[in-house]
Amino acid sequence: MFDVLMLMGTPPGGSPGGGGGFTSIILMFALIFGVLYFFMIRPQQKKEKDRQKMLSGLKKGDKVITNSGIIGVIWGIKDNIMVLKFEEDVKIEFLKSAIAGKME
């Protein structure tokens, strides 16, 4: 009888062992979520906040680079569209979200 109970994971007294199984699982998931939040989610949110701040601070005459690598000067700004000037007669409209950064 003792061998069958040991194979089933129950100690000889008849009561199940490991008393805090559910609590330890909850704590493990909380720890995993905490690590994911502080090492992945939070830095990404901070980076996006900095990017939005950069985009809202752009003004006419700033030199910018697009996500595709095109460098131009802001010639005009509409709601969510920026008109970039590349040469004397070359102006192209880009979405604000297509601006990768401001050139120094």
C-alpha cells in the first residue's frame, strides 16, 4: 500500500503534500509579469513617449530623416502630414509617423 501511495504522490498519512501549490504558481506568474513589465513593456512605453515628444516639437525648417532614410527639410506642417523639401522644386508629403528623427 505504501508503494502505491508514493507513486501517486500522496504521503503515507493520506493527506496530499505540498500545501501551497496554488499560491506558489500565482507568485511565479506575478514574478514573470513583473520582469516582463520592467524589462520590456516599460522601456517601450518610455521610448514611444520620447518619440511623440520629438514629433510634436518639430517645426518648419527642421532637418529630419524618414523611416526610409530620406533626409529633407520641413517645408510645411498640416494635421498629421509634413511636407518635406529636398531640392528647390522637390516637395513630398509624408505622414508624421514616417518621420524617424530630427537631424542635428
